[in-house]
Amino acid sequence: DAGITQSPRHKVTETGTPVTLRCHQTENHRYMYWYRQDPGHGLRLIHYSYGVKDTDKGEVSDGYSVSRSKTEDFLLTLESATSSQTSVYFCASNRDGTDTQYFGPGTRLTVL
Amino acid sequence: GESVGLHLPTLSVQEGDNSIINCAYSNSASDYFIWYKQESGKGPQFIIDIRSNMDKRQGQRVTVLLNKTVKHLSLQIAATQPGDSAVYFCADSGGGADGLTFGKGTHLIIQP
């Protein structure tokens, strides 16, 4: 597996507060992704990046923003967290020329 | 958009038996298919993949079969072990930068 880490692993926050989740990979992969996983929905794409400073929206991007200033880091920001954003968030990456994504361990976020 | 789906949400098998997990896809442009295993509290782990120019691929105790005529994908696990208990996801890709589209998953339960 690619060396993908996520931080924090668990977070509890209150409605209306900003939250930033970090994904870090050590494989020099070009592509990175943020997903959320909810019961009954499986993995849904929030945002993805195809290079430094190159990002695009996924299926469920409302309420989320991302940034990628370095190849190894992909940040997901909830500008003003809502209870509907309570979920498990996964980061994934793959190198150019391949479709196989490798996943991080996930971040469990609870918005009260 | 089109999505990948699974036939059954839960599959229960006896230890030592073979397991077959099925998946239907609808995107005729998909040319890459992948199976992931997700254990409780962990991120999805790559198992095996297959390209559309193949109809079968084998790994260690796992085989993926692809039937493009009926848009069907299956994962076969030989001699199922307790450690195989997990949720299994299929996913597909048409080669776009937004990567994979995931099914909701099948929970494989191993009976002693």
C-alpha cells in the first residue's frame, strides 16, 4: 500500500466551526482524492486533485473545499461544519498512468 | 451518472467454503475494475483488479471474473477463512481524472 496517513484520526467538533483534515502521502502520487463514507451510500467522492494546485469537484462537494500546495499533502476543509457532515472521511491516491487507488486509514468526524 | 452496484448486501458462508461476491455495472465506457476489502475501522484495501481486455484474473486465493456482455463482475474467494470477514467493494473507472465509482459493498460473514 502507498504510505498514506490521515490526521486527525478522530475529531469531535461543534456546528459552525471550521475543520481541516489532512492527507499525507509519501509515494509521490500525482492524483489524490477525498471521499466520505456513510451507511447506505458507500464511498462518495468529495474532491480530487490531479496535481499541485489542480483540483476539481466530485459528487458531494457542497460545503467542502480543498487545497494542494505540495504533491504529498491534500487538505480538506469544512468551512462551517454541519451535522450532516458527520461521517468517516477517506483519502486515496494513485500515480499517473494507473487507476489503482490506495487508501488511508480514515478520519472519523462527529459534528455536534 | 451511472454507478456500480452490488447484488447482495450480506453474504454468509461456512469456513472453508468458496465465496462468490457479485457486482453489476452500467457504464459501458468502463475499462478498469477493482475489488477492495474493508475491515471494520480500517480503510479499503486493494485485493485485485482487471482490465476490460481480460475476462479472468487470478491472485492468491482470489479470482475476478468479468463478463462484459452482461456487464457483470464477480470476486471468488477460495477456502474462505475467518480473516476474510469484511465488507467487499467493487469499483469501476472509465479512465477519467475523477477516478473510481464505488458500489455500496457486500458484507461477507464467515460461519465457523
